[in-house]
Amino acid sequence: MGSRRVLRAAEAIREVVGMTILRELQDPRVENVTVTYVEVSGDMRQAKVHVSIMGNEAKQNLCLKGLQNAAGFFQRKIADRIQTRYTPRITFVLDKGVKHSIAVAKILKEVLPEQPRESVIGELDVNEAQDEAN
């Protein structure tokens, strides 16, 4: 677990990068990007920005390359926001957590039997009636 200072810096970096992508970055390669979380090293010289990108793999790689090319721009914005001796060097990493959770949900939907909605509502009515009787 990181220190409070490192955690605060990570949150500030996440906010700065997210807002800069939304409002100031003009690279057409960078679109449909969400900053999920940021990992900052203990000495605050390195920061890994985890991003989730919508689209196919080629589009994700193109967007990731655009983000990495704009790393200096992001570092300047971060330097304005946080007051540290060193501005962390930014690297972007593709976060596949959302993609994995969608895949797991799809598998679970295929494996688990689907209950008809009426039977669920009927069970609720029976339970409510039993509660009222007691």
C-alpha cells in the first residue's frame, strides 16, 4: 500500500489526464478513452496510467500510440497541478479489466439457466404474503 502522498498524487494525475483528454487533446487518434486508475512509484518518478479504450485491437493500439506521443504534454499539465521535485514520467497501459468482465458476464449468461421473470415476481409475492401472515 502506498503512502498518502503517493495516493493523492495518483488521484491528481488521474484527474489531470482525464480532463486533458476530454478538453484539450486534439489528436484524432485519441477517442473513446477512459482513465481507470494510475499507479505511481514510491519515489514519484514513474506513473503508469491505465486506460480503457473502446474499439477493436487495432484502434486500441493506435489510440495508445497517440496517448504515448502526447506524454510530454500530459507531464507539463501534471507539473502545473502537483508540486513535487520531479514530475512523474508518464506511460500508458491498456486496462483490459472491462473487457474481461464483459467476457465473464457473457460466459455466465451462457452457463447459468435464465429464470423466467414471472416466476421471480411470483416468488416475491409468495414471500410477501408469508411475511404478512406472520
